[in-house]
Amino acid sequence: MKKIFLMLALAMTVSMASAWEKRPDEGVFLLAKKHLSPEAKSMVEKYLGESYADDVFYLRNLEAKKQATHSKELRFLHLSADFKSAGVEGEDALKGIEQSLAVVRARNSYGTAEVRKALRTLINLMCDMHNFGYVRIEGVPQSQANFTFTCYTGDYGKRKTTAPYKWQRFWDLYTHWHGGFSGDLWAEDMELCLGEKRAELSKGSLQDWATQIGEKAAELYSRINPDYVMTRRERNELEYVNYEMMARAGYRLAALFNDI
């Protein structure tokens, strides 16, 4: 009887967790919080409080409610052919992060609401910057538009099944595969698997990180194009690539907060 009760309780927990937004941005923020200095932690809690659900989905919530004053380009990382921050007109993820950092650094000259908005934007854009679905590289056509390609989804007897995927949607699917993971579980798992590499993953400047992200994205784009058919094995291997990029975002976010 006890076993049945535990199974039902577990099923209810997973069901409730699956109803949440499954992107692991919560985990990225909570991973960062694990490595804040006392001063940085005090600053973050002063402006964001203990709750974080609204903060990590701030830009998406504005877009969903059609209250956003930014363009969709704010969430894209634009890079030149040599993976440097491109001098694009208008909004851009790296520019948005730098502008947010400037506000937070000079927080005593701004109101609480403005600093809170800057912190929330910084958190959101650090997550987007590390998402290969949002990296645009000069001279790489696949990165300029959300193209469709084919992926093997399963085997049924001797018949293999394939399905078309939009690139951005495909990359986001990696964060949907663990529907039962809460933000805390994402953070704990990333720390367990990659905590020993924290110093390595977070070293460098914001510009260094952008270049590194661009190089990794370009390697993917060199083989993935509208004519590409991805094997199931490769799809599974790329899940870890995405996972490591999330950990990088968390550790780097902590480094930015601590530097501030």
C-alpha cells in the first residue's frame, strides 16, 4: 500500500513539474546563486527578492503579454565572420547585456525599478546568448533564418521515422526532455556534473564568451543545413552540448554578478 502511495505521489509531482515552463533558465539562475559572493548575493536579493520565477522569464513574459518595448533582435547574438561582436544596428543580446551591466554598476544613480529591470534583462539575455538557436553569424546562411531540417525520431521494426524540425524549436526541445526537473534540480545536476570545471567554464571576458559561442555554433552550422538528416545518436550527443552551454551561462552569470 505504501509503495502504491509513493508511486502516486511521484506521478503527481512529475505532472505538476511538467506543467511549468520547461526551459532551464531557472536552473541557470539558481546555479549562479550558488556561487555568489556575500556582497553579490545581497545585491541580487535587494533588487530581485527571494522569488525568481518572474525574473528568469521576464522578457518572454513581456512578449507573451505583448507588452515588450524591445524587438526580437534583442535576444539574438550577432557576430562577424571571425566571431567578433558585430557592429549591428539596433538591438542585440551582447549590447543588451553590456547596457544592463552599466546600469547595475551605477545602480546608486538609478531607481530600484530600473536596476531590477536591468538585472532581469541581464539574466534573460545570458541564457539566450548561450542558446545556439539565437546565434547569428555573418556569412553563415543557416544562422540568419530559422530553417527546417530533418531528424530521425525513432525506430519501429525495420522502419525508421523522421520528422521535420525548425532549428530554433529543435534546440529548445532539449530543455523539454526532462519535464520533471524543477529549477533546483537543474541547478543541482549541473553542479554535480560540471562543478569541477566552473573556473574553466567561466574564465574570460564577455567578448571572449561571445567568440567562443560563435565558434561552437559555426561548427554545428557547418554540417546542419536544410538538407541535413540528423541521426538519433547525434541528437542525443547534442543534448550534452546544450547542457554544458547552460552550465556555462550559470557560472558566467555568477562571475558577472561577483565582478559587479
